[in-house]
Amino acid sequence: MPDPHWENLKEVFHAALALAPEQRAAYLDRAANGDASLRLAVESLLKSHEETENFVDAPAYQAAAEMLVDGDDLKAGRNIAHYRIVQLLGEGGMGQVYLAEDGKLHRRVSLKFLSTSFMKDHERRRRFEQEARAASALNHPNILTIHEISEVEGRRYIATEFIEGKTLRERLQSGIDIDDALDIAIQIASALVAAHRVNIVHRDIKPENIMIRRDDGLVKVLDFGLAKMSAPGSAKAEVNSEAETRRHANTAPGVVMGTLAYMSPEQARGDAVDERTDIWSLGVVLYEMVAGCSPFVAGTSNEIISGILSKEPPPPLTRYSRDVPERLAEIVEKALTKNREERYQTSQDLLIDLKRLRQSRELKAGMERSSPREQSGLPTSQGPTGEATSSRPEGGTPTVPSTSSAEYLIGEIRRHKRGVVIVSALGLVALTATIFGSIMFMNRYKPIQGRLLGPSPAMRITRLTDTGKATTAAISPDGNYVVYVREEEGKLGLWLRQVGSATEREIVPPMDGQIVGTTFSRDGSLIYYTASAFASPGVLYQVPTLGGTSRKVLENISGPVGLSRDGKRLAFIRSVEGAHHVDSLIVANVDGTGEQVLARKESPAYFDNGPTWSPDGKTVVCGAAVEPDFQFESFVVIPVDGEQERWMTSHRWSHVSRTVWLGDGSGLMVLALENRTTELQLWHISYPGGEVQRVTNDLNGYLADSLSITADSSALVAAQEDRSSKIWVAPTGEGEDRAKQLTDGKFDGLNGVAWTPDGKILCVLKTGDDYNIWLMNRDGTERKQLTADSYEKRLPKMSPDGRYIVFSSLHGESINIWKMDADGSNQKQLTRGAFGELCTGFTPDGKWVLFWSWTESGSAMISKVSIEGGEPVQLTDYWTIWPTISPDGKLIAAGYLDEQQGHHLAIIPSLGGQPIKLLPLPSSMSPAFPFGWTPDSSSLVYAQKHNGVANIWGQPINGDPPRQLTNFKSDLIFGFALSADGRQFVLARGTQTRDVVLIRDFH
Amino acid sequence: MESAAHQVTRLLREWSDGDESSLEQLMPLVHGELHRLAHQHMRREGPGHVLQTSALINEAYLRLVDQPQIRWENRSHFFGIAARLMRRILVDDARKRNSAKRGGSLIQVPLDEAASLAQEQAANVTALDEALKRLEAIDARQGQIVELRFFGGLSIEETASVLQVSPGTVMRDWTFARAWLRTEMTSV
């Protein structure tokens, strides 16, 4: 039943609309006929009609369809690209954010899907991606890492590191004391310094964009480069004027006010911004942390803007509390100076002031207590800011910070850029080295080009050292001296030896850490060496050849330096590691000044360490990964004058290392690794022809860190490694006389020894070129070969029910977990991670296989996979390796590393999660992994080396003193397992030596 | 088992025969199909492609409705349902956005100024929905026209053929309804 008033209203409206605007008033007078409300209604309808234009037109259609695409939530468990959705974390204007698991890398990530409407604005999207990519190159502990920017099913997403914790906004609610505030500000400032260095301005520093990790208080700044990219309706990120700021603030009051309070005056005015804007915003954040309220508190956004723009400085911090140090108030005042020319000019300056303040407060606190603080210091006072915290006095002996015995735990295992692990173990090659070393040794296929000839018949190789502990050698240009690194009880010293005599002297006393390269100056009077603490960037030192004090030349370099023929210039690589790594090939003056970047390689491309100058000084040669897939390496020639780089040869190797030029410029001698050989060999490359010839084919491989040549090209110096391992059984608690040697090969058990549930021995033996799995009785009889193929296998373990054997094996590009039936039949792949997976055993119920793997970002984590297959379950999301489950199935012991506490043994619940307990690493732990447990689950069992001899020890997890369980008088232990009754060990034992060799008549 | 197309046709018929409960069964089926098609389009065309709601509905209709048994009314009913669905999706989403809280306890969501636009739009959609409900109470046909045009994305001609009135009538009603809705929304 139509309403007559309504019908009348429509009639009059349409009639009036049909008239010219100027005739409408007269018509309405007549039609309304005194009905004021009808007249008013029609008038307002007509007015609305004039204004409608696009009202209720296009946007909603599209919006509805777009919402069909991105409006609804992805369900937990859904697989999208290689991610598995875990849960929705939140929604923002830019899109939705999920917690997800990266199926490839087995890590948790946060996935942000960008909304369709956002993606439609091409200009905005382009700028957004450009900024996001720039930001993703930032590699800093205080900056949230961007893993990936990609697209799936028409939806654009960003995968970032997942951080469990609170935003600073949430943290502010519970009050922050001054030292914590200072620490948080220092970490934010460190992040800013890193970003500003590459000209990325955050533009939106505020408590919502700062996360504090739950576990350790590590601060992460989010959304670098992204923050302001999503301003709607305009390709420009910033507003253009103060008026626009105010208008914008008024249209969406709630949202913008949160941001306004942190805006710098120049931002509010709509001026161009630079890093000083971030300094201002950090000033506001620091102010708020200390005062408990923003310096620009106001009721409306207009008042906030007025407060920011007024000449009046905010009330001084000292007004809020007497505890606020005068100096802190000054720093904040300087950061919050309205005129940016008078503000801190760089974030570095701000950072320095904040650090100084913290230091003086710590000193003061220490003095007030009148007793020194505990050596370890509090975690908050350390601040994982990624900045060097100690400076070394010039001219003194370098003391690289101690890194405990962790080197033994992992050697220097560095996840290299393409999923390959580079190993240079310290002192002794760890079993890990064997295992990871060969990951890179084994590539699926190898193009063979060039002539491969045997060694020159006249070649003479002379050993210069016989300690078995010499590495990183170099020969002086005149051929009279050799410098090398000698390992003594875990410390490294630099030694000089006169060639042709037994005279030796120590020139740099033993220190912790590593020495990764030695080079003589051209006149032979100085030795350059690169030293670094574990997992830290290297520092280049020079020391007089005949002894004296070391002097620092350069910081933050990777590997050895190359010297130009005139002795005036250095060449070296500087790496920024991480998810997105960048290697720069840099040349500089010998005193470290005048750095100039010759070339850069960004992931997945990379340089190998150790560039070399050509004799004419016009080019630098360096190893590098070859496009398009970066699976192989070769040598690239980079002209110093900026011309195009080119490959030296078309030959490709699995891995290349150091190079030296022959003096006449006719070619290079290089260390390189051909496919399928497991050792580096010496090669010759002709120049400019690029013809390749293998010069050595030694059973003992060469170490990657050493290759040098005399000025007359008559002699080379390198370092060789020899290793030998046999399988032994030994009763617990007894001496060497009761132990029994079972095998007599060269590499027996190096890749793993284990007990079967019925007391037999499962092991890997090398026959010919192949590593296969064997079974034998505990007296060495009835040997049975279970596998017979050329895929290298490691760490076999039999399931508790005796049905299956699992092992790690390399087929194709990555090492993964495989299973087979106990008789060796029916091999099946269980995992498919991309970064190397090593199984360490079964859970006692036999249902799960425990393993660990590297992650793309260079961390390591523990996972388990069902023996039936399926997706692995991640157990830790922090750096953990070599998990071993206790026989009662309750606990996992694993190697553990974090930035603040260093290396430890961690005890973790068997279902995963944070460590229950951290135990110190035994000193001089022998390179034998994984750990074991005693059958009653009360103690951890490990091998420990003392004076070059390794024995097994048991460490009760209740913290009681460790107990020695074997009593060997010689040799090292590469691997071991304790029998289920706790009475007998099976061991891979043997020797390992590294010595310097002199090579003559090699060409 | 009954095929999806057959089921949709049956439910449409039942609904046009006055069985309101069939609409509730129909909604998820149509929603699922629209959803699938929208994704397919996005995959094919890539981001930045403009999705036409009416094209989607047409495609869904062709896929879902059992052709041999087609009756003319089915089509108009189908579009009516689709438009209503779209409205529901939009309004639900807008409500969600209106009440969206910033940040989670676990992780910070990168909120930004775009949120202001989204929230502005969201507020408009809810306000429009409210106003449209009032309009529907006064003038059902005008309400339907707005639903088909604004949420269903139909042209004047398509709307006219669905409602079986002349395009001129649709045009008049549409013009009036827009003015009325705008007045209603700005005066509150």
C-alpha cells in the first residue's frame, strides 16, 4: 500500500527536477501549497541530487568483488605458496597479517597480504615495492627482517620475520624505568643508523612500530620504508602542506592522531623529510618512555599539530621526576629541537650520546655499589644493538673477544649465500665440518670443460711443518719466510718460519677467535692478517714480520686481503650477511684509507673471499657464483677503471677459493673444488685464454685459507689436511687396553656410528668414492653392506622396533632425511628442506625422527618428522643444533647460541619450546657430535679434548661435576654412541693433521 | 548426489515459490561460487585488474543454474540474491573494520594511513545500509533497485529486466533513491 505522502514527494521531486533550476522555487511554492515540510523535503532532496555525482556509484561494486577476494580470512592449516597459515594476527588498512609456517625453511613468519584496492593503485604499489625492497636489504638485529615480497593467486604479500612480544605501545602501559628506556632508545637508534647509512628514512617511528621480543627484550623496528607508503588516493607518500595535514587529521581523527604526536614539524608542514625526522620521532618516543606521556598532549589533532609547530619547546623532562638525569633531558631536548638545523644532524650522533650516557650510568652504579658488577653483566645493559661495544687501543695486541669453546661445537660454520655451508673449523675439523663441508662438495651435475691434466711430473711438494696444527699460511715475496697460524689448545697464534731451516718464532701470541687470512706486504716487512671473533666481521691487522705490535688497519672485512704489485693498494671483500646478503669488492690504500667499491653482488649472487690484483694493477680477480642459478662458481675479472667485469674462464667449479697470479701475467694458480671430489685441489688457469688445467690430485685436500706465491713465481705455499678414522668399541670406564679396533679403513665412521636396538653396530664406511651404510656385530664380524649407491650418507639410526633405518643423504641440491627398511631396501625421502637437514635419532616411541637444519637467515633450528612422512614439526625457533633426546623421551639436549649468552648446552622439553636450562659448554669439547645421554637420562655424554687427546665425559644435568667415561691416551674422537645398557661405547677415532707445504716446479 | 547446479536451480525455484528458508541454503552456495570466480579472475588477470561484480554474477549464474530447467524469474531472483549477498559481504566487512582494533598482542599490524580511508568507507557502507533499510521499509522497489545497482552492479537496463519494469521507471526511481539516501545520510 503506497504511502500517499511518499508518492506525492516523488511526484514533486521529479517535476521540479525536470525544470530549469531558476524555475524550481516558483514551482515548489505552488506544489507545496503551504505544506512547509514537503517543500523542505523536496528542497533538500534536490540539493542532495546536485551533490550526488558519484554517490552510490562505482566504488561499492568493485569493493564488494574485491572483498570476495581478500575479505575473508585464510583458515589455519591452509597452504598458500610454500607457507602454511597458522592464525590471523590482525588486520590493517593495507591488508591482513597472518602467522604462518614456511614449509621450505621451517620457520615461522608473519605474512602480510596487501589488499586488492591497495594493489590497484599502480604508482603507490610501485613505490611501495621499491621501498620494501630497499628496506629488505637492511640487515640489522634491531630491524625486522623482510624475507620475501611476492605474489600468489593474484595477491601480493610480504613475508617477514615473526617476533613474539609486545609493541612498545603495550609496554608503555606498565611503565618503563630510565635504564630500560635508555636501552630501548639505543636499540632504536642503532636501527636508524643502519637505515640512514643507506638513505632509508623510516618516517613513522612511533611506539606501535616498535616490537620488544618477549624472550630477551630485543627491540625490533618494524616497517622500514613501508610506514607512509600507503597514504591513500595519492601517489605521493607525504602530505603537501600543513593544511592538508590538518584536513587529513580531521577526516579520520582516531587513526591519524596516534601518528600525529610523533610527527616532526617539517612533516606536519608537509616539507620534504630526511633522517632528522626520525631523530625527532625517536625523541618523542624517548620522552614518552621517561615522562609517561607525550610531549605534545592535546585534546584534538589540531592542537597537537599546533603544539608541534609552535616555537615553544615541550616541557623539560626533569619536570616529571627528580630521577631523570640532566644529561638525558639535554639529549631529548636536542632531538626535539623544532628547527631541524639545530637538532641532532645524524642518528649516529644521537646514538653516541645515548651510549655514553648509559656507560656513565653503569659506571656510576658500579661505583655506588663499591663492588664490581658481575662479569657477565645484565642482559639489558648489554643491548644487542649490533654495534661494536668495545674499542681496542691502537697499537696493542689484538684481543678478539673470547668465544668459549664454541668453535669446537661448530667450527666456523657459516651458511653461505646459496644454501651451501662453508666450513673452516678452528684447530680441528669437526665432524660437522665433514658433514657440512661435503654438502657443498656434492653437486648434482657438473659441466666438464677444459683439459684436465695430471700434475706436472717434476712437481715437488715439501712439508714445512710437522705439528699437524698449522693453517692459514703465506710465503714472503722473496721466498725466505712462511707465516702460518698455529693452534694450541683452542687458541691461535701467528708463527714465522724461515724456509730451509727449522727456525721458528711466535710473532702474535695465542688468542681466541679466528684468523682467516695472511698476506705479506710486497717488501716482506709486514704481515697483514684478518682476525675475527666467532661469527663476527673480520678486522684487518698489520704486524712487522720480525715481530712487534699489531696495528688495526681496517674493520668489517671478510677473509684475506690481496695486495697490488706496487704494494700500495689492498683489495678485499666486505659482506653484509643475512637473508639478503650483499658482498662488496673494495679496494683501498694500504693504510686503510680511500675505500672504493669496485663491484657488488647481491643475493643470490656472491663473491668468494680473497681477491687478487693482476700484475699490471689494472684488474682484480675474485671467485664468484655463476648465473643463472648460482650453483657453480668461477673467477671474475673486475677492471679497476670501472669497466665491465668478465669471466676469466668458461669453466665452472663447485667451489673456488684463493688465487695467485703468476708473475708474468700468463695465468693464475687457484684452489678449486671439482664436482664429486671432496677436496680442494690446485689448478692453473691461462690468461687471457681461460684454459683450465688441474695441477694436483692429492688424496689429502688443500685448505681453503692458504695459497701464496713468491715474487719470482718459483714456489707456492699452501696447507694440507690429512684425516684418518677407524671404528672402535670400548667398555665404559675402562682404559685404552680394553678398547678394540674393529675396522681398518681411512674414513670409517666419520659419517656416523650408532647402535641398533639389538646391540649391533650401524655405521657409514667409505669404499672407493662412496659412503654407504653397513651393519656389523659388536666384535666387527658379519659385516653386511645395506646400501650401495653413490649418494653420500650420514648419521644412520635404527628405529627402536628395528624396522627402519633413517639417515641424512644428499640427492640433488640439499641434504635431507631419508628412511629405508632395516635390510636397506625401500629408500624413501622424508623431508625436503632447502638448507640441509641432519637426523640425530628417533623419539623413544619410534614415531618421530629428530633432526636439525639451517635456516635461510643463517640460524639453525630443531624439528621432528613422523617416520610415516608428512610435514615436519618445528620444535625450536632459535639457534639450536644437534638435538639428542633423552632415553625417557622427556628432554632434548642441544647446542645453543644466542647473541647475549653465547654458546651453551640447552635442555629443551621434548615437545619443543624455550630451553628449560642452559648448561655451560664443556671447555675444549672435542669435535664429536651429537651428544648422547646415559640410559637413565640423568647425564649428557660428550667427547672432550685435552692436550690433543679426546675422551668421553658424562655431565649430570643436575649440575654435578662431570665424570670421565673413557681413558684413551691418544687420538681424537669423531663420533660415538653409548649402548642401551650404558656399558659400551662405539666410536669413530683417529687422527687429523694440518700442515703447511711448499710446492715447487708446479708449472 | 544432487549436482550444485541442480541444487541451485531447485532452491531458486522453491524460493520464488515463496519458501524463504531456501534462501538461507542458497546464499552459501552462491557465495562459494562467487568467491571461487573472483579468485580465478584475480589469478588470471593479476592484481590491479578491476573486477566487475555484474560480470562475476553473470558467470556464477551460468555455472550454477541448471540451463534446461531455466525459468525467466530464476534469473532475476538469482541477481537479487547475488546483490543481497554482495551487500551482506560489504556490510559485514565494514562492521568488522569499524570495530577493528589496532594491533594484536602477539604482533604489531602495520597499520597506516590507508586505514583511515578504509575506515571512512566502512563507516559509509554501514550508514548506507541503515539508510537503505529505512528506504526499503517505505518503498520496496526503490530499495531493490539500489541493492541491484549499488551492490549487484547491474546497469539500468539489467535492473529493469530483472525487475520487469521499464528502464525509465528504474532511472526515475534510482535518481530519487540516491537523492533520498544522500539526504538521509547527511542529515543524521
